[in-house]
Amino acid sequence: MSKSIAVLVCDTFSPVVLSEHGGYYVQITELLHGAGKQLGVQDIAERCKLDEYDVREQMAYPTDEQLEGYAGLVITGSRASAYEDIEWINKLVDYTVHVATTKPRIKIVGICFGHQIVARALGGRCVKNDRWEVAPTPVSLTALGKEIFGVDTLVRILHSFCPQILHQFIEMMHQDHVPEVPPTFHLLGSTDVSINQGMVRFNSPDALPPSPVSLSDIHIFTVQGHPEFHEGIVSKLVAMRAQSGILNGAVCADAIRRARWQNDGVGVVGKTMLGIYGIV
């Protein structure tokens, strides 16, 4: 059965990245379709359709009527800071509150900036960290994180020789972060730099996590990293941000050292997203 996802695009890239890799909408599409293909779903492009809404420049959103046709939405990354008091960000926060509180059927996924927007919208906060996280980074998973990423059948197939994943590796490109876990959310994983590397809220937000957990039990899912990014994208972003002085030499050197490390974006996070949306 075909399901549709609304992609709330929160930024664009430089022409160098756009020309070779496309924007966030293209990258999210490739993430989900790539995960489906790894699972052997030959018609994944028909089963998982994605629509783009530019929430930054056009402040375009699905109406309540249009939302009835979606299985869920994803809030993308952005160079902006989720704590900024500017019109398009405030509108995105308000929209997230509206969907989360009045549309319980609609699954919400937040990625990096989207993770931070969800936190701000639903009782948490986003602040600037004193350190950057860049390039593939190991995330230590909580018991719940291990269950969500590790015991689901889709993921266990990939990790048949390690059914309990202790870490996942995900591309990073952020300084802002969520410094704690908002009320009603449950932590999925942490790094030494940032405690909240991902979180979930269940369909019954005031109850304890169901046992065992099914991906269909999840209403809201967020990750601080970028599962849609890969080495080609991150290397270009590192080079550009080094040239502009945003990233210092030590951060860049460390990112280059880890550039080809393991990346679980498609194989773990993408598959988990498909399960949450009910596409596979």
C-alpha cells in the first residue's frame, strides 16, 4: 500500500552541494528509498512517496485536510538555530505543536535542526554547545535505543552477527544541541559531547514505554545526526566551513580522519523510519 510523507524543508545548500547531491528533499528521498531497497522492496518508490514543503522561504505547510493523506512528516536539518526568534522558525514550532497535539495519527520525525525544533516545541530547549560534532560519530545507545534500533526484525537482518547494537555511527554536522530530554520523551543515545542524540515519544506519551516496543508504538522520533548525509556531502560541507572559518583546523582534521568510518544512516536509521511510518 502506498504511503506519503511530507518533507518540511528548512534550508538549502550551496550550489556546489546542490549540483552533485541535491537538496534536503532529494537526500531524504534517497535515504528512505535506499533503506527500502536494502530490505528488498523493489517498488519502494511507489510504496513511499514524498512531497516537499519549503517552510523557510515560502513558509508552506500541509493543511489539516492535506495531512489526512500523509502517514507522517519529517523536519529536515538547517544552518539556522532552533532557538532563534524569527518568523519562519516560530511558525515551524507552532506547526509542530499543532500536529503533535491534534494529529496523533501523523508520525513526526525530526533530523538535526528538526530534532531541536521538536524539543523546543514540546517542552525542551535547544542551546549552542561549546563543541562541534562533525563526520561519522559513534552514538552510545540506551537500552531503549538498542531495542528500537537492534531488535526490530528489519535491523536484526542487517546486524545478524550482532543482534544487540551497542553503538550506531551517524554523520554529524552541528554545534547547537538539545541538552536534556524533554518531558514525555525517552532517550535513545548519547555522545560525550551531547547527551541527547535521539529521542522518542510514544502514542501514549504519559505512559511507560510499551514492552516489547514496536515501531508502530512510536509517535515522534528524532535524531541529532544526519542519516541522510554521506561522506561526499559532509566532506564538501567541512571544506566550505573550514574556508569560511566556521570550523577550526582541529575539528576539520578530525573530521577528515573519520570521513570513511561506518555510516548507519540508511541501514539502521532509514529502516527504522520506514517502520515507524508503517511503510515496511
